Amino acid sequence: MFEEKITGNVPDSLFKNMLSDYEREINALEEKTENIRRQLQDQESSEVNVQKWMGLIKDCVSIDRLDRATAFQLIDNVAVHEQMDKNGRKNQSIQVKYNFVGCLS
């Protein structure tokens, strides 16, 4: 296209429009590529975290009692939510966030 512009076969305005479109397309593709790279990195990180979690769990399979050291290895934090009354019964939810995998249902 550049050669055609130089020889005068393509008007300058058409060349500029096509070049602008081409640059927008390149920018969009670069952004898309970066998003895909980030998603891939997040996926790989998640897989590593799951492997770490599985290693911790294998060590804890046969424990009879949860001790402090094991709890610190497995649990990131525990959230105890406000107590609420439902139909005359008191309910209180507790959310446990585990290391490497987050909250499990």
C-alpha cells in the first residue's frame, strides 16, 4: 500500500484512513494479547496454589486433632458474621478462607 501511495496510485486521504485503521487494529490486538497473557498467568498461578493446597492437605489427612500449627498452615482467616434472628431462631454464619484456595463451599 505504501508503494502505491508513493507512486501516486492511492490518494493520500485513503492511505491515511487505512493506516489509521491498521494502527487501531494493531493496538486492539496488542491489548487482547496482553489480556490473554494475564489470564494465562492467573490460571498458572491458580494451578500452583491448588498443588500447594493439595500438598498441605495430604500432610493433614490422618490428624486426629486440629492443632494451632496446622490451623495456621491451612487457614488464612475466619470471618464470624453478625448474629441474626430468623423465624425465632438465632443464626450466625462463619466463613473460613483457606490459604491458596480461598473460601470453599
